[in-house]
Amino acid sequence: MTSIPPGEDPKALVEGFNLASLPPAFYDDPFPVYAALQSLSPVHELPGGGLFLTRWDDLRTVYQQPALFSSDKKAAFRPVFGHTLLYQHHTTSLVFNDPPLHTRVRRLVAGALTSRAIAPMEKALHHLLDDLLDRAEAQGAIDAIDDFAAAIPIEIIASLMNIPPDEREPLRGWSLAILSALEPNPSEDMKQTAETAVGDFLAFLKTLIEDRRRHPLDPDTDLLTRLIQGTGIRDGLTEIELLQNCIFILNAGHETTTNLVGNGLHLLLTLPSARDLLLRRPALIKTAVEEVLRFASPNQLGNRVSTADTTLGGQRVFAGTQITLCIGAANRDPAQFENPNDFDITRSPNRHLAFASGPHMCAGQQLARLEGQLALARFFERFPQAELAGEPKRGNRARFRGFSSLPVKLSPD
């Protein structure tokens, strides 16, 4: 079981858990709370209604039954976002929808993110990493989030859509604002900032799409051309679906991969035995990245709603029940993982749920893995003695686990 600190009362942690009102300490380390819930109340009734699941088996059950556990968030998001562009975005994007929209969008996106399609990108990724690390070496110390982890997925996803390099600067800010509104209890300021970001993002994309329609590229290598060609045809995308899913692809490809790389850097910088093992055995990079995904899942929470009365984890669940899937807890479930609180870069098998499972399994997982493997391997090849240069700052979000700042000194004094 994930350890609960001495003196902490597991029952009190369970009784005090309220997803709509989380204490600051939770964002630094939610795992004692997850462990208490997993032990005492794995199908937990939340104070404001709904269920919170923490066991691997229960999440897997939900993922494998999409008709019984819907991803459609229209009813849940209406009272939160109202009649806004933000509501339109989150209820049109791939992740919060069921078939037929989910099927239409996924078919177009997944076709551009196969192993065969991604393979040619490896050379470009090597060039990008070397450029970022050359700049880092010249500085001697960097913020490993702003100067490295966040720069990688923005450039890769923007390149997949052939967004001009000099127009990419605002993408990360828009992405962070929009995704922040998905926190369990977003403030009015967070929602308004996200609404503005969606509007600005849409205006940017409309101009980009108009130009790409006039000058299409190869749909096998340009994701935006591929999506544009999937509009206006039978079972294709509407114009709104095209625009909003372009935003979704950029957001999803950016935030989770930034967290994957940032969390991996932090773990390997603070656990020297794991870093030393990786330096001695570089071939472990694949299992190391899988362990980062398990141990510090970039996406900690998911959502579903039950469509009929059923039973889950031995508990009755009624139709219309909102369900929060705690990926971070399930990935440390002792029923699935031996010594789940140990970070073990040799762990195999590793059946983590960081990319979900079933029909909604992440379409970009192959690309995320490639980015994570190359980024971490190349960083420690270049800077094997790198160390923290200050106190890391968490992103202070429950859904997306990562850092907003990670100061790193690239060589010891």
C-alpha cells in the first residue's frame, strides 16, 4: 500500500476528502489520501455527489465498458461552464465524447499517429533536443520545464500541424489556461481566462485553416490537412468539430508530455540510484519511462457517467452517477503492482493506466513515449551530473500532475 505518514489517521483522511475543496498539501503529495481511500473506501461517495474510484480493477472495468460508463460530459459541464466557447470546446473534443463523434475524430487522428507515421519524426526530435540542450549548456543552469520539457511537445505537435515556428509562442499559454478549467472546482477567474484562451485559439486556427485549404500539404505527414479533408464528407467532421479538436490535439499533446518529461527529470534527479542504473544500462530507458508514467501519472483523474443501474466494486451504482477515476491511485494499487510505492525503472510487466484503456486509450501514446524516451535519455547523456538548483514548484493542479518550475544546474560546482 502507498505509505501513510506516521501519525496520520487513515479514517480521518477518508472522512476529510472533498474533491471540491482540497488542502494545499494535497497537491504536493496526494498519495497518502489515495492510499487511505483505496484501503477503506475504494468506491467512495463524494460529499457533493458522485463516486471516486481508486482501485486498478475498478478503473479497468469502467474503461472496458464504454456503453455503460459514458465519456459524454454535456450534462455535467453545462452548469459549470454555461453557454460558452469553453463549454463548446470541452463537449466537442475527442476525450469527452462517445461514438459517433469519438469514432469520427479518433479515426482521423489515430491514422496520423501510427508507429509508421511517427518513425520519420525521430530525426527531427533528435535535432530539437540537441538544440535545446546546446542552449542549456551555454546557460549552465535552466528551468527544466520552460527551457526543456515544455518546449518539446509544443514544437512536435505544432510541427505535425505545420504551424509556422514564429506563430507558436502563445500555444502553451492558451493550453494551460484551457486545461486549468478542468480542475475539480475551477474559480471564476480560471474559467474566464480559459474562455478568452479558447476565443484567441479559435481565431488563430481559423486563419491557419483558411490558408491550409488554399495550400494543402500531404495528409500523410500533415495532421491539419488530414483533419481538413475529413470535414464536409459523410461521417466526417463539422467545422466546429474540426476547430475544437485541433485545440484538443495541441492541448493533449502538450500538457501530458510536458509532465511526463518534467516528472521523469525530477525523479531521476532526486533518486540517484535510479539515475546511476539508467546511465549504466541505457537500454532501460523504455521501462524507465513506463515507470514514470505509473509512478507520477501526468494525468491523475478521469471522468465517466453511468448510463444504467449497475454494480461496481461490490457497490450499487445508479444511472446518471458521475464517476471520477483516480488514475494516480490505481497506478499504485498493491493488488496490481508489487511494492507500488517504489520507483523501479526495471519494473516489468507494468500494466499502468496512464494512457487509460479501452476505446478511449490515448491515441498519441506512441508519440508521447518516443518524446519521453528520447528527452530523458539525451538529457542525462549530456548532463549525467545535473542536480536541482532550487526548490521545484508544483503546478498545484489535481488533475494534471507536474511542475511549473524545475530549476536545474547542469554540472556540479
